[in-house]
Amino acid sequence: MKQSKLFTKTRKEAPKEEGRLDDGSAQLSKNADLLVRAGYIHKEMAGVYSYLPLGLRTLEKIEKIIRDEMDAIGGQEIKMATLHPSEKWKQTGGWDSVDVLFKLKSRTEKEYALGQSEEEIVTPIAKTYVNSYKDLPIALYQIGQKYRDELRAKSGIMRGREFGMKDMYSFHESQEDFDRFYKIVKDAYLKIFNRTGLNAKVTEASGGAFSEKLSYEFMVLTDAGEDDVVYCPNCTHCANTEVAKTEEEGLCPKCNKGKLAKAKAAEVGNVFDLGQKYPKAFEFSYKDKEGKEKMPIVGCYGIGTTRLLGTAVEVLADAKGLVWPESIAPFQVHLISLAGADGKAKLASDELYSKLLSLNVEVLYDDRDLRAGEKFADSDLIGIPVRIVMSDKTIAAGKFEYKRRLEEKSELIDESEMISRIQKLTK
């Protein structure tokens, strides 16, 4: 992509209205500030954002990683309706008990809900096709939009009224089979977060509105988070303070060595044991091995895709701008042409751009007629992992100026070394 043709442009400052909440107060989060200034997202209103070319490319990278890992454990992707008939929510009791549910009424006075979760949709779908124990277990997932009537949308894309979500639902013969699958999903989730550059902790929490049982959340430590957790620096123990059995500075109940520390954390994923609540509501049963009618155990597994993107910004960005891991960066290489008067640098940059594209390298090519300082500042703000600069100086030396986003100094290297480094990063 040539940057001169890129739809969006960078901003020196986020618009004043970006940090304005519904009540008129100002609160500009780090993720919203950087993503808006770098041209990744556009705010429509409090808690609702449109994703522009750079933002969409990054979001789609995250979604692809999630699909890879969900497919690898046997998940099957479907696409469920987001406009729900009210009858299904009334059948489960959610119509009156879920306070964040958006409710709509048509011109014919028929009532609907905008999907804030999909239990009311996926359970009747599963009921249609599961008749015998031989049809179990199954795991169905989707990646799509969710809607929640938040009283106070805040924290940029991390708590909105419209947001992206991967939600998967599994159906099992027994609690033991659910517990088996949960461990598989947990490992898959940790792979997802690791691949997106985040260190997530598996955290005990209450089931909230979804379940009376203990649930598990995947938390990333960050001051931008809304949850308080206690964790052990010596092992993997982590618990939400609402259900923690040990206070801060207490001895870790898991390893009996480390002292628990308290921190803010952002939830990027969760798993709930829904038991038989939804099968009971929809009279969903199957025949077990003895021919008896039995209801399945249901599990729910969520990852906030847009929330994960916002968390990556909060955790990884620096004072200069965004810092993306290679796995989710919108482009792998930022090629900058500093064209001299004779046009040699521009010609050499055009040739390198074509060559990198032929090698299937994703390149954002800054071919704009701007000063070097402006181009470098934009490059740091946009946050692409590798920057390559072509100038009269590099051409005269027969080299390429190569710099990683977090490195202070650049290097002059030859073409074969540059290509080798890029290919290693993009594998």
C-alpha cells in the first residue's frame, strides 16, 4: 500500500470530542488517543467506533489467530443472528434480568433484542441437530459484533456499546467431558494471547450474570484495566479480588512461596460453565447410551477481539506511538523514501517496494512528499515493526537503513541481510 493513497492521515492531537463521555466529562484513554491519531479508528459516539483500513487490518490479524486456534481444537465457525426475537430472551428470563440488553420495537409492535451474547440463539440451533450422545461433544463459535447498553461507555475501545467478540459454545454429555474440554480451551487461549504479544493470567472469578459457578477470566496486567486482581510473581496463581481467598501480601495458596501482589488488570477472555441452564429453558435433551433422555452440559468461551486490540495498545505502546507485534501489525514493513533532487532515491524505493511485494511482504510505502522528520514521526505513531529508509545516503553506500520500532538506532545493511531479516520476522 502506498501511503499517498492510504485513506486515512495521522493527527498531531486527537479531536477534543474523542475524550468526551455521555455526561460531558473528559476522559481520553491511551488506546483511543493513539488509534484515532494514527488513523486506525473513527469515533461515531461514546462507545461506538468505526474501524478504518489500518485498524481493520490489525483486527483481522487478531481474528485470524483466534480462528487458527479455535479450529485446531475442533471448533466450527458459524455466523449467528444479532437481531434476536424477544421470545427467546423471555424464555430464559434474560429479557428482564439482563440490564445491558438493548431492546427494540418494530413498527408492528414486535419486540427484539440486539445480541449481547448468543446463548439464546445457539442453544435452539444445537437442539435442532443434536439428538443422540453420538452427536456430542460439539463446539460452535462465531466472530462478530455485540451490543450492550452500557450506562457509561469508557476506556476507548475497551468498554463500548458496540464491540467485536469471539464467542464459542460447547455441548457435552457430562461434567467430566466439559472439564476436559475446558483445559484444552484454556491452553488454546493462552496460545492466542501469546501470539498477539500479551501475557495473560488465568484468573478465578465469579460467574456473574452468566453462571452461579466459579468462572475463569484471562487477565492482562495494565493500569488501564477495570479489575483488581491478586497474583503471585513466582507462579501462575491469579484471582479477582472479589473471590480471592488470600489478601495482598499474603502467602500464595498455590506455590506456598511467593507473596501475593495486587494490580489492575484488563479482561481479554473468559470461560463460563453454564451447566444445564439453557438446555432446561429450551427443553433441549438427547438420548444417552442407555436410550434415556438427558440434557447436555454447556460451556461458554469468550474473547473480546476489539478489547484485545485496545489492551495491546495500552500494554505495548510507548511515548512515540503504537508498537505492534509482527503477528498483528497492519503491515510488516514501513518503507520510507527520502527522495533527493535527482530522483534516485524515489526510483530505488519504487524498485524495493515492488520486490518486497513479490516476496509476499506486507509493505506500507511512504512515498509522500514530506520532510523526513514528519515521516519518521508518523512511522513511530503508526507502529509498524520494521522501518526501512531509502535516501541518497543509503544509495551512495549501497546499503539499506534498517530499524526495529523499539530500537533507538538504525543500521546500514546490505540487501541480502535486509531480506533475510524480514523473512525471519514474517514466518
